[in-house]
Amino acid sequence: MATSLEQATKKGFQRRWVFEGWDNYTDFEKSYAQEIKDIMKDKYAIDVDIKKEYGPKDPKGFYYEGTRDVVSGADRDFQIADIVRYMYGRRFNKNDICTSLKNHLEWRQTFIPFPKLNDAVLTLLNSGILYLHGRAIDQSPIMILDFKNLSRLLKEKKVDNYIFCGLHNMLA
């Protein structure tokens, strides 16, 4: 983990694994992330500490319509881990980080969001179409998809694109 800008940007620095919810950031990373948040607020008027509200949902859990207003904050899934990933990915170049974050937030917020786990996705999970079988050596999940079962569910029209993408989004 980087404790200074020199350490984080030097050639051959060890890869930094960033996981959400661990809160294992160094003081340097926390202060740098706060600087990025301040720049986002000053330069683009985007306060990433405010969680965006998308509006009313229909009975299936889908939003009626998405808003195109990026200034209203970050979506509920946006965390400090996202900022730290951009910090390392953009080699701590503040201008590149802020531009990339702005573009990322625009992309995430200009599409109508749908909940990650709704009744249809839960039914699909319980149908035996997908199995999680531990993790590979690089810690990526091993997922086994039963195409025969998927084909049957597609023919019976129990699965459509939205449900299958919702399953993938929930697992990703």
C-alpha cells in the first residue's frame, strides 16, 4: 500500500488490491481521495458524498425513468474504493482521475438503473442455472452456467435479457 506519492508512482511498485468495505486505506490514500472529492466538487460541481436518488419504482423494482442529472451526486454503489482504483489506475494524476471519474459517473447515471437483486433474478438464481464454485488462483469467482437449463428457460420465456443481465450484474 502506498504511503506517499513517490512510493505509489515509482516503477515496479507492488500491485494494490482494492476491495470494497475493507477500509484498509493508508492515511495518504484517504487524504488523496479527499483531494479528488474536493476537486470534483469545485471543478465539476459533483459532490460524490451525496448519494443520488433515482426516483419512484414500479412494482417489479425497476425505476420509472432515469435522470440525466449527474450533478445530483453519486449512485448508491459508488464508494471510496472506486476513487482509490482510479488513483492507482491513473498513476495519481489528479486531472486524469477527475476527468475519468466525471465520465464514469455520467455513464453510470445516464442509463436507467435497475435493482441488482429483484424477484425475477432471485427466481433465476434458484432455478439451478448458475453455480458458484469457489475462486481461481487469482481470486476471480468460478461460475458454472448450465446452458441446457438456460435454453429450457428461454424457450419457456421465463428468462429474458433484462433478467439474465440482472443476474450477471448482481454477481459481478
